[in-house]
Amino acid sequence: MLSRRVPDLIALQLLLAVRSEGSLALAGTAMGMTQQAASLRIKAMETQIGVPLVVRSTHGSTLTPAGALVAGWATPVVAAADRLDAGVASLTNTRDAHLRIAASLTVAEHLAPRWFLALRDGQLRAGQQPTSLEMITTNSEGVIRAVLEGTADLGFVEGPGEPRKVRSVVVGHDHLVVVVAPGHRWARSGRAIGPVELAGTALVSREPGSGTREAFTKALRSRLPAGAEMSPPAIELASAAAVRAAIATGTAPGAMSALAVADDLALGRLVEVPVAELDLRRELRAVWLTSRQPPPGPARDLVAVAARSATALADRRGLPTSALRRPRTSARLGS
């Protein structure tokens, strides 16, 4: 630890400015402070070191022999601090220049593009260089893994609850719907399907690790009687597009994000089946490592953009937005 005799960098810079300018007033101006503030700073440094450093006169200010010695020692210290400052600035510039994002399929296909455009527009309006964005698309389990392994600076997942081992904040909400081909018997009946019948039906499903599959399974299991089993999937597929196509061709029913099937429902390619007793809402979360808040810079800005966008989308759909306007940050880290 340095002793208490060592002045801070601002005081050392001021002493060097007195040496170069020959005046406390001019040195203060160069440092962005008044003559009075500069004089008080020099006096405090003299008290701290224990010797006079500056001789004041009506013709200006000069350094005492001790002041000249201290200024000589301070010169490489201030130069090193300048290099440190420039290095830290370069790290910040590098951080702001490129952002690696991992996103679950629903987020990547239906939400992330508008978030990226909004981030870019905001940066351009602020006179900033737009950040280069690199996105990998995977399931929610893969997003968490990318963040933990450091191959993504920020991730977006969908799921029924708070992911472990990472920090997270809710940026929006989504809900799942059970859909079938127009010719399926559930589409013709018009009745609501209960949890037991749904669990006993082989469904078109996403692969293990998918946030959609996890959310649907958790919601369904919570409403099944003790001992009830779920049928294995009719088929497991690795993308929302493949699941949607399989359902549309009549392979089996399936549960998908309402965002993913909005066009198909509107055009009649798929039919939504009412489901009784199931809460199929889920949270959309941003995830990252270490700090309580998202990493500063474009990552934090993108999280804010996502939350604002989700709120606006909910407002347009007439959905409640209280949970969106006050996103909850999770500080929990898993073991």
C-alpha cells in the first residue's frame, strides 16, 4: 500500500501545470478549475507531503527546489497514467464496437431483428458509431452455455422461470398455444382440451433443451394428477419452422409460441385449440455473467431496447405491462 504522503494524480497534474505555465491561475485554467481551487489543491498537497512546493508572487508562481524534485518524480507517473487512460479507453471502444449475442429461436426469429434496428437507430441519433452485432441462434440451453463459456456477451432465452448460474432480467413475456392442422379432430370439435388428454397425446415437439419444450412440459406437469405420465413426442425437431411444418401437414398437434404461428393462424394454415386449466405464459429474459446489471455499453442498451419494445408490443395487443415496465433483475448465481 502507498503511504498517505503520495498525492493523487490530479494534484500531480496540477503541479506539472504550474511548472509549465508559470502561474497558478493559468495552471488552474488548464486543469479546468478556478485559481482559488488550484491554490487550495496545492496547499493541501504541501500539507500532505510536508514541504512547500510552490512559491507564489505577483509575477506568477514557480516551484521550490522540493517542488521541482516532486515534479520530476511525478512526470513519469502522470505519463504512465495517461497511457493507462488511453488503454482503458481503447478497451471501452473495443467493447462498444462489437457485441456477441446468443438468442433462442423464438427471440432470434421474431424479436431480435427489430431490437437490433432500434439499437442502431438510437446510436446514430446520439452521433455514435453503430455497434457491430454478431448473433448465434440456438435453443435456450445453448444460449446459457454460450454465455457461461464466454462465446456470447449477452443472451436471450425463453422459459418458465429463472435460469441458474447466470444473471438475468425479464425483458418481456410470451405465451404458448396448442395448434393443429385444419383437418384435425381437435380443430373440428371446438372444445377445450384438458391436461390429461393433452398429456396422453403424442405431440410434435422441439428438441430437449428448448425453452418452448421446457415451458410447455412444466406447465402441463403442474396440472396432471399424481402418477399421470406424458406420452413421448411423436417427433422431435430442432427448429420452430420444422415443428410448424410438421403440425401443418397433420403429423400431430404441437405447442408453439404465439409469435411463431401468428401468420399461420391468420391464414388458416393452423388452428389454435383452446386448452383448459393450463397457464402457458412464459418469460423472455436477457442473461449475462457476473455483474448485477447487464454489461455497460451496447449490451445494457440492447437490454433496455428489448424491454421497451416488449412493453410497446404488449400495449398494442392490450396485454398487461406492469411486469414489463419494472423488469426484475435476478442476482442469483447457481452453484
